[in-house]
Amino acid sequence: MSRLFKLYLLSYNSLLALGWTLSLFKILSNFSLTKSVSGTYASAGELICFLQTIAFLEVIHGAIGIVPSGVLFPLMQWGGRTHFLLAVVRGINEVQKLPSVFITFVAWSLSEVIRYLHYAINSTGNPPYWITYLRYTAFIVLYPIGVAPGENSAHLLSISVAETVPSLVQAEIVKTP
């Protein structure tokens, strides 16, 4: 791989690690100040939406061959997360205050700080053992936490919210002269 691509990957991964660190800081600061998880999206949601949107570049990285991941798995990961984030969490205000959003965002932030730090260090050569160990060991714990009580719970709770929408829309149409 050329030096230019290595420098690009170091910059990209370092900036994403920094962005996810900032999102974790915002989430935990908000929780510390308010003693509530209901303000998680308000504190870090837009930053996380931005970071997740930028992550589409990982699909392109695989497509042009500067990373060995290929296209399919990064696309599936990006698509699933982005749909959850933009359509479910960002799209339904009631979901934004759920504890499951706090759980998901903390799990995502922790895992992404570790992952992008690992990738950044790896782009300069061989990362130290501890960061590789942390990257693959933390994933074992953080992935199920982010998915089960986090994303899945928010998805299920969003269904009940979405089911009330047609009746609200219909009621407004009936009232309109």
C-alpha cells in the first residue's frame, strides 16, 4: 500500500476515534449532570449520526482495495446501523428518550473508540498486543449489549409508537374541512 493511502487511513481512523471519544464524553457528561439517560440523543445524537454517515467511506475503502474487508460486510454493517439510527432513532422523537438509546450509544461509542484506535495504530505498522486484544475481547461483550438491550429493544418499542401514527394522521385528516 502506498504511503499516501497509509497516511489517509491513519488520518481517517484517528479522526473517527476522536469523534467517537467525543460522543462518549458527551453521553457520559450528560448522564453525570442530569442523572438521566433520556437526554442521550440530545447530547450526542447528531454527532453520532454524522460519524455513522461518514462510516460509508469504509465501504468505499473495501471497494477500491485499500483495506482487505471487501464491500459486502462493511455495507451490511453500515446499512443496518444507519437505518436504525436515522429511520428509527432520529426519525421517531419518542424513541430518542429511551434507555435503550443510551445503552446502544455507549456500546457503540466504546467499541468504535477501540476499533478506530486499533485501525489507526495498525495503519502505521503492527499494533501492540494490548490494543489488538482489547479490540477483539471488548467486542465479545459490547456487541451483544449494543444489539440486545440496545438496538433490538429500541426497534421493538418503536413499533408501538409507529402503530399510533396512522390513527393520529387519520384523526387529523377527518378534522380538516
